[in-house]
Amino acid sequence: MTEIRGLAKDVLEDLFDGIGSAKSAQDSNYPKGGHYFERIEKIETAKNRHKEPIWICGTTVLHVLSDGTSCPYSGSAEHSVGEEVGQVIKMTSNEYFLSDIKLMLKSLVSEVAEAYETLTEQEWKDICLEMCGESQPFAGMFVEVANREILKKGKSPEDENNHFTQVRYKREIPASEILKTVPEAVINRLIGMAALESLIEAENE
């Protein structure tokens, strides 16, 4: 049985049922509030401690655009440069899962955005399976991410477990913009100047 980053292909096919007709709305409990430039490290599937299938997007923070006031309900600090972040979404018993994935793909992949209204259910599934697969087409992609803490219904700011974090992938960031925005010391530490310059050359071809 073919494995795709932790879960069998036929299992993932079933979990992505309905992706074609899902609306694009994104909501999840991870990660912290704030506005960031991040690099996607990997996208995979696995099972949590309750044996439930989960989708995981691992990133590294490259630049912080927010002002430190984006975590009003958790009271925590925003993510810092170099921090590894993991967005985890349950693939079952979560009404937002398919919408989360669909909006992310629309925001980050121009071909998906252009064909958004005409992609078939199977085409959506194929894109999702590739996203989680061994080829890891999103690995290394620079992305702008805006996260917002939202107070849960019936909760007060003083309550524990009082919020969830809405995660929105805004766009893919070209390597040339990373060069202009991210400090040189951070580029050298987290990306490598030579590697970034190679990406810029590829963008200009």
C-alpha cells in the first residue's frame, strides 16, 4: 500500500472527499498570532495521540512584520525569527479542514487560483496528494502568513483555553523580496546568501 508522508494513499483519498465543493475559509488552532514571512519546510500527514489523522505544515519564521500585540488572549509573545512553527489540523471531525487546505492552495499556487472554478474533485485530490507526497513541492517556498487570535464563543479573556488562532496564508513571496526585506544576517543564518541568489536567478529566467 502506497504511503504518502505517514498515511496511506487510499486513506488520504477518502479524507480529501469533498475538497472540490468546499468553500475557501481558513480556521485552525495553530500557531500563534502575528504577521510573518516564513519558509515552508514540509507538509505531511500523521496520526495524533488519539489515533486521529492530522495534516501538518512545518515552517520556519524568517521575518516578523507585526508589532508584538497580536496575542491578546494567550498572553504569549509572538513567534521569533528562526522559530520552527507547526500548523496542525485534524483531518476528521473538523468542518474547516477542507476549506483550510483549499484556501491555502488558492493563495499560494497561481495555477490553482487561475483554474479555481474549473478544477474537478479528482484534480483537487491529486493536488492535495502531491502536496503531502514525497516530492514535497511546497518545501522551500517563502510565504506571507497572517495569524489572528479569536476569542471562543462563551469564553472570556480570563478563561483558560479561551481562543483559537486563525491562520491565513496570504501569498508566495518571491526570493527577490526576501533579499530586500529580511536582514542579511538572518539570510546567512537561515537560508544562505548563495542559495537565495540562486533562487532569484531562477525567478528571472
